[in-house]
Amino acid sequence: MKKRDILLAGGIVLVALVMLLVMHVTGETKGDQVQITVNGEIYGTYPLEKDQTIEVTEGEFHNVIRIEDGQAYMEEADCPDGYCKEQGRISGQKQTIVCLPHKLVVEVIRQKDTDSKAVDDDLVPDTIAK
């Protein structure tokens, strides 16, 4: 390899390391509430600071969302695949748990500021694909 190629490769590695460090230091923005929607309609909004269990029964389906230690997760679901229970715990703003068969979404949000614009409102929700 030529000296120029080695310097170029080293520069690329350095830029990648700096970007990784910035992403690690800034981390994700924590949310303070979870909002549950069913079929696009808001079912309820619940604080992450309070440990609680939310049971959602709509028609033929039943889901249980658990909030514990500032994190939310799907504790029970009677959907055919149960994939929503495998999506883990969420606490970062715009993180979601989706139960597609039940059209249920659990999303971490931040309480609105007084100017009615959420902090970091431009964040994009995580995408979950199976």
C-alpha cells in the first residue's frame, strides 16, 4: 500500500471512532410517559415513574403492558405470534412496542413543554421488522 492510502484509511477509521464516541456520549433521550394507541386512537398515557400494569381489552383481544423501574414492556398478549412480548423493555423517547395483530402501539414520549412542542419532537420512531 502507498503511504497516501494508509493515511486515508487511518483518517476514515478516526472519523468512524469519533462518530461512535459522539453517539455513545449523547445517548438516547429518555422519555417520561408511555402512550398506548389502539387502532390509531389514543387508549391512554401513563407515567414511566409509576410502576403499574395496564390491561387493554378491545373486542376479542387482550394485552397487558407493565411499567416497572422506568421501563415499559409487553407482559402478556393473546395474539397468534406473541412477537410483541419479545420486543423487550423500552424507555427511550420514540421507542415502540407494536402488537400488529391487535393494532396496538406502546410508544415512549416526553411530556409537552408549555409551548406545546415536545423536547426533541423531530426524533423518528424506531422501526421494528420481523
